[in-house]
Amino acid sequence: RLRVLSGIQPTADSFHLGNYCGALRNWVDMQDTHDAFYFIADLHAITIDHDPKLLIQRRRVAAAQLLAIGVDPQKSTLFVQSQVSAHPMLSWVLECHTGFGEAARMTQFKDKSAKNERTTVGLFTYPVLQAADILLYDAEAVPVGEDQRQHLELVRDLAHRFNTSYGQTFVTPNAHIVKATGVIHDLADPTKKMSKSGSSPQGIIDLLDESNRIRKKIKSAVTDTGREIAYDTELKPGVSNLLTIYATLSGTSIVELEERYEGKGYGDFKKDLAEVVADFCAPIAQRTREYLDDPATLDKILLGGAEKANTVASATLSRVYDRVGFGEPV
Ligand code: TYM
């Protein structure tokens, strides 16, 4: 079985529809066909200002949500990044093989450092830690959204560079980005992506949002001029985004949806979509609460995951330490 790996940051109280449609549903699909490693990227979460009490709570809620959407600990190894010490250890080695200019070109760093008053070195080396996350597990496929494409290119370059200098050490991973859902847009401003830091409350739907709140947000989503329900990302970015969400959550194709709503107005379309999204999110929120009510089970799953992850990651780290002249880690 090929290996798949991905991570998500616990930087908000809930994951949003962009996370789900762009990445998480692929995590769930791929655990049936791949040897899957999924983790909560708490080391990455401290690259911006954070509150320690909130972080530990959000990490829990993140794990509960991943289980609630269908990540199955029988099939996947689910763990917390900070519980596997090989991640920062490999990251250091990779930092010493990353060009300063190469890291400085990362657009996510440029965007985030422009927004934050306090830019840390950790924010700068963030993509190198991400490279360590992936390369430690010999991952072939990394399911992510479009915004991670540049980071994945860097990971591939680092793997190739290391292999060329030291001999075959790392598997070169491929970004698994589904074109149709790679970017889910902000409902209030469809020219932007839906994002936990950049979107207004009206622009973002959280998986844990309450049903009526979801309905309201869908009904007030920006649509475009004209009245046709048609997929056209240039002329109708708002409607196209809603069609993408509708198709993804309902399993109906966009073409079928266009036919179904032919001659109907935005009102009917949004009313139905509001129900689809609310019906999709409600059981996720319910299951998340159930997992949170049973912290012992949650901890057991995460500790079991960290143990398995440690076994794989430390074997890779040994290989790397040996290659760069450190001998075995003690
Ligand atoms: P994060 O936590 O920001 O986002 C988690 C996943 O959600 C995707 N995503 C979206 N997809 C489509 N439309 C959107 N509007 C949208 N917003 C977010 C992201 O692309 C991501 O796949 N750097 C990663 C975390 C990470 C990681 C890794 C991922 C750390 N190490 C190793 C893969 C492998 C991140 O910031 O994700």
C-alpha cells in the first residue's frame, strides 16, 4: 500500500467547509486505499500568536472533529505532531539544506508576515517543518488544498536535493489536490478563499456551526448578477462556489444541479443548499461532542497513533542522522 500523509493546524475552534471540501474528505477517502498517517499540526500552530490553554483545547476538538468526519483509527494513524520528536529534529537538518531565498519566496510566509506585527523565525521556517512532517513517513501522496501547492513543491525540491547529495534517502511526495475543490471561496467575497484568519463570520462556514447560523450564512451568500444557476468561475464566482459546495456535500454532479435548477431562481437554490449544508454539519457536530465527552478514548487513540508514528519517524531520522554524519540518535 502506498503511504498517504497530511496535517491540519488546530488554530480555530472548528474546521471550516474549505478544510473539509479541499482536504479532509480526501483524507477520509484515501484511508481505504492507502496506509494513512494524519496529524494535528500543533507545532505549526505556534508560528503565530497563540494561547496555551486554547491550544490544548483546540487540539482535542480537532481530534474529535477528525474522528467525527470519518477518520477511522482502525484504518489510519492519527496523532499529534508535538508528540513525535523526530519532526523538529529532521526539520533542523532540512533547514540547513534550504536556501534563505528559497524560503523567502513562499507566498504564504509573505502573506502571513504582512498581516502579523510579530513575525517569527518559526513562521519563516514553517514550510521546512512541513517538509520534515512529510519526508519522515516516506509519504507518496499528500492530500491538501491548492494553497499548499507551493509548499509541496519545496518539499519535493528538498527531497531531491538531499537524495542527490547523500544518496537515496527520501521518497519524493506528490501533492494530491483535487482541482474542482482545491479552493473553496469566501461566501461573502468569492474572490478570496475561505480562511479562518481572513474571512468574516459571514464568509466562512464552520463544521461546528449551529444549523440556523449555517442557513443564514448560505442565504446571505453573495451571488452574481443574472439569475441563472450556472457554473462559470469567471462571470459567476459566487454561484460557482455554491455549486461546488453543493456538489461535494450531496454527491450530485454540477451538471445535474444545473439541470435541476434550470428556470429556478437563486432563492430556491440557496434554500435547498442551506438544508444540504445544515444536514451535513449537524451530525458532525453531534459526533464531535460525543468524542469530547469521552476524553479517555480520545487520548488513547492519539497516544496509540503517536506510538506508531514514532516507530516510522525514528527509523527515517536514523537514516538521515547516519547520512549527515551524526551517527545514530541516542
Ligand atoms: P491548514 O491547517 O491551514 O489547512 C488544512 C487543510 O485545508 C486546506 N484548506 C482549503 N482547501 C480548500 N479551500 C480552502 N478555502 C481551504 N482552506 C484550507 C489546506 O490546503 C490544508 O490542506 N500547512 C498545512 C498544515 C500542515 C501540513 C503538513 C499539511 C503542516 N504539515 C504536512 C500536509 C502535510 C496548513 O496550513 O493547513
